[in-house]
Amino acid sequence: MALTAAELVHAATSDKLTETDWTKNIEICELVAQDPRHARDVVKSIKKRLGSKHHNTQLFAVMLLEMLMNNVGEHIHEQVIDTGILPILVKIVKKKSDFPVRERIFLLLDATQTSLGGASGKFPQYYNAYYELVSAGVQFPQRAEVVQSNHANSQPNGTNNVPNREQAPTRPESVPPKDAETVPESSIIQKASNALQVLKEVLDAVDAQNPQAARDEFTLDLVEQCSFQKQRVMHLVMASRDERIVSRAIELNEQLHKVLARHDDLLAGRVTTTAPPRFDHEDEEAEEEEEPEQLVRRFLAITLNSN
């Protein structure tokens, strides 16, 4: 028997998942694209999952919502506004909860309000939600200053109390690297590839029988960088309209997952004498070529069918 919309959302956002369930996400997008009447049930279910105490569930819920926004569009935007999800997203970011969740929401609100025309667009509620975060000091460098200036020009009584870069928090949990926004997609791919390669080389040099080097500060910094880059790559998978970028991002996401899992195995003493996994692009291209292309075609098919 086919799963209901609520059951699909629950499965796609389970806290037991270690990776995004692309099959379920695509199935949900297709369900709503084929019959917009399902949009309300899906969005209401996502709203419920956003209230979970599990950060993974929240993150997968935000990612599913982002995929729906990008591939279904107006029906989803209407339901997001009608069901009151935007205030919940703002509240999550203001709580300064799990960093990947906060960053994901901020990026989503920024990208959405920009694509919909900002304060003068069809759905200004997205701009208002984004600007509320900027005004509260949730600043991702440079972008916030631009929005603050634009808002001040359009609203004479607007305040100018958004912190600048020097005033903003500098802890990694609060502010991502300065190029986290408004950078070319190819640059995101390149930075993630570089971080992957450096961490791979470092782990290759670690003695599996004496893996203490996997705990040093330099290695842990690299792991944090790869984890952050993995989030950005996953964002590209759902947000990019370039088939080649999406295909490479899916492949890169898998490689980052493998190298991060390898680091976890080293720390847990689970590494054997088996040769470490290879990350050479040419070696993996033949093995992974079919799955990324199939995913890309389905992403594009959803987008075209919803227009």
C-alpha cells in the first residue's frame, strides 16, 4: 500500500538516517508536482518535523523543504506562508541551535527571498523573515550589509544596527567562512574538492595501528572543514540548475562522506590493513556515472513538469 504524504515525510526526515534519502525526497517532490493538493499535507508534516529535538531530523526537514521550493515552487511557497513555517525557521536560527541547521535555514531564506524578488516580490514574507534574522545580528558576511542598506533605502524608519564583520561573532559555530555565500558554484566544488584531497592525504599518512594522529588539532580542523563543505555541496545538489554541477556535487558528496567515515573509523579503531578507498575522479567516474545522471534527469523532469 502506498505511503501517505505524512508517512513519506516522516521517512525522509528520520533521525536514524545518516545520509539524505534522495529517493524519498524525489518521490515527495513528484507527488506534489503531480497533484498540488498534496502540498498542504506535505508542508504541515515538514512543520511538525521541524519541531523535533533531533538535529538530523530538523536538517533533513529543511533540506526537503528546500528541494520542494526549488522543484515545485508556488504551491509550496503558499503553503509555507499559510501554515506558519517561516516564524518557526526564524526561531530555530535565533536559538543558535545546531550550526548546520541554522546555516541551512539562513541560506535557504536568503536564496528564496532573492529569487522571488525581495521585499517587492510576490512573496515578501520570505524577505521579511530573512531581514528579521539580519536585524537580529545573524549575519553571514557581506550579504547582510547589502540587505541592511537596501532595506534602509526602502524604509525611511529602518534601523542601522546590523553588526559589521568586526562586530560579528568569530566562532566557527556562529559564522561560516567569508565565502559561504554569493560565490560561483564551480568555486564551491573546487573548495570542497581541495578540502577532500588534503584530508585524504593526511589520513593516508596515519598509522592504522597507532591512529593518534587522527586526533590532532590540524586533522580535526580538516574534518570540520570537510563537514562544512559537504553541507555546501548538498545545497548545490538541490539548488543548482546546471546538470554538470549537480552530477559532480552528488559524486563529491559521496566522496566526502567516505573520507569522513574513514576518519571516524580511525578514531574508533575499526580500520583494518585493507588499502584506503581511492578518490581518484577518473577511477570512480565509470562506477558512479549512472546514478548521478539518473538523479539529474529526475530533478530536471520534476522542474519541467511543475512549470
